[in-house]
Amino acid sequence: MSAPHIFILMGPSGVGKTVIGHALLRRFKRLKKIITYTTRTARPGEVDHVDYHFVTPEIFARKVTASDFIEHAVVHGDSYGSAWEDLEQLQRQGISVLFIIDIQGAKILKRKLKNAVTIFLMPDSMDSLRARIERRRSKETSEQVERRMQTARREIAQKDWARHVVFNKQGARQVAIAAVAKLVKGYMYPFATK
């Protein structure tokens, strides 16, 4: 087994980052997710300190002032940040780290974590992505959905910045999971037999 790695899984809202990220975590026991701090409210089924650290804007601002975050950004009106302490604790244990993040945060991370492996998840089409966003965010207005789509177009235009690009086609999630898992395994276990 090689030294611990840092993986950054990114892509537009609705592309399946969380689903694929959690599949990787189930598959690789020596891979752990950095739990992001956020000021947004929990969605149904999300658990504090498991899915995110849900904090008030005031607590978030104090952590920014104290330089506790590797990166932090405002995405769709809510603040998100990844803590240095969480990364360092896992690395001391020899555990590889997974960030599931938007491209804005990924670029900040990559500047500070030069050896991180970047993987961009692509939708098969913009229509498919819109359908996923509308399904997942059924309570959002059409203006909010359109704002997510505009952000997605900007993010997709930057996909070639990532070291690896993987398509997550509608109805073929297992294919995307297998492709990302193969990449991760190649870094974590470079001498493993095929």
C-alpha cells in the first residue's frame, strides 16, 4: 500500500458527486471523506457531523477569521469550508482523503494541496443534468434551477482543468462508480494485481 493520497471529486450540482463519493467510501476502507462545514440547513436524511458540520454563519465566520479552513467559498448563497484539522488528523492515521466539492473549492484546494488527484464528474447532457436538478430540488423555483444550470455551464467549461474526467451517464451510475473506483485504486494500490 502506498502513502495516503488526497482525492478531489468535483462536478456541477446534480451530477452525482455525493452518490459516487459514498460508493467509493464503502469500497475503500482506507479512504475517508472530509466532512465540510456549511451554513446551509440540513436536507431530509442528512445527519450533522456525518454528511456536513452544520453551523451558524457566526461560527463559520469565526472559523474563517481563525484560518481554520483549507478552503471556503459561498456556493448558491451558502458558505462551505474544509478544515485543516480534519485533513491532518486523517493523514496522521495513514488514511487517504476524499473531498466532495464544487470546482471553485477544488481549485483553492489544489493550490494548497499540490499532489491532490482531481476527478471531474460530467453529465451526459445538459438536459439530463437539468432533469436531475429538478428532481432533486423539487421545491426550488425555476429561477433557482436556472441559476444552478448557469453555474453548471461555467463549471463544465473548466472540466479540462481536472486530471481525470469521468462521465456519469443517466441510468449508468454503476459504470461511473467503477470508472472512478479504478482511478482511486490505481493511486492507492499501485502495485496491486489487476
